[in-house]
Amino acid sequence: MEAFMTKRSAIKHQVREGVLDSREFLQDAKVRRLPPRNGWSPLPSNDDRDQAYLKTLKPKSEGQTALMEAIDAHNLVLALGPAGTGKTYLAVAKAVEALEAGRIGRIVLSRPAVEAGESIGFLPGDMEDKLAPYLRPLYDALSDRLSMKRVKALMAEGLIEIAPIGYMRGRTLNNAFIVVDEAQNCTYVQLKMLLTRLGWHSTMVVTGDPQQSDLLPGISGLSDIAERLEPVPGISVVRLAEQDIVRHPLVASMIGVL
């Protein structure tokens, strides 16, 4: 009796939702039709909705517009500017866009492992584990454009590579999109070595804020490199300013007085 009542309750719910016809479930019915297919179907012929979802990459300031246009037009771009101007995010987003479009074969991410004023001691694990805290901003930008599951799959396939600066010498990076983040913590010699890794059909974006170097005064080579490369044809140096900051409004206010 209880099972019968449960079945009747389910049938009433389906009738109320407009899915089934109660006359098809009479006790003496021998043949019952399948419910009408008025719901969503994964078949393309029965689905005219757009299933894809990806955040549209749009610049939020004139400086960001100039940076995105420079990345599209040049193989080597230096993006200099204060914190919160979207330098890293735009560089990684453009790298993902190029990889998804098939214009490059892999993404190479590099960042100096320089502590920001305090020692964090020995880190266990392999090379990727040791560099993970330093590369967290790059991972955050990647996961915003791709799911973490896809990021891990691409890293396992070698399509996204973590390249420590200390191991870049002697390499030639062909068919790649290289992002060098926090370049203000690189010396002149390190930046010279990194820039000359650029190979055929590759794009390199170097980002950094010369005013926020964690090295000793006079050690960072980013400003010197940018000044020397700015007049070179085929290289774009984009300088972002306080009006390009897209974080909390207080960030722009603090940058102006600190």
C-alpha cells in the first residue's frame, strides 16, 4: 500500500509539472508511452543554446588597451607600471588565448624566486612545489581563464611549462608564449639572458614595476633594459600609470603618496 501511494504521489507530481499523462498509468493499462521530450537534450540538433562560457577579455583603461594592442602587434613587449594595472593578468590571458587558438604550441611562465623582505626558509617538494608560492599570481590568472583541472592537464602534457630563471640559460623558446613576471626583481644580466631566449614564432611579455623591487637599490635592471630597448624597432615598451589601476580605488590613492 505504501509503495502504491508513493507511486501515485510521483505520478501526481509529474502530471502537475506537465511531463506525463495520468491516463497512461491506469491499473489496467498494458502499453505506456514514453514521456514527451520537452526538456533539454545534449544533442546539437535539439539545443540552440550557447554552452560555452569564457570571460570576455576587455581593457578597462587606455593603458590596458595599448598593452593588448602591443601584444597583438609585437613579439617582444615590456609592460611597466604600478601594482593593480593588470599587467600579469593581461599577459597570461593573451597567452591562453593564443594557445587555445592554436597560434602557439606552449606557454612558458617564469618568475624570479625572490622573497619579499622576509625569509620563508626551506620549501619541501620538487621544483614545481618549491616555486609554487612565487608563481601563485600566475596560477590565479590561469585559473581565471581556464579551470584548474584543465590547467593541471595542460601542465602534465607540457603545454604549460614552469621555467625557473636560473635554468633558462642556453634554451631557445620556439613556438611559445613566454611570460616573465615580476621582472623588477631580475638583474640586468638575468634580463639580458631571458630576452635572448626568444625563438621563432614566439611572443614574450615582460612585466614589472620598477618602483617595487625587492633587490638592493641599483641591482634591478628593468628600468635600464626598458630605456635601451624602447627605440628598437619591433619592440614595444608600454608604461602604465596610476589611472590604469583597476583594483580598489584606495590602491591608486596609496600609490600616489607612497
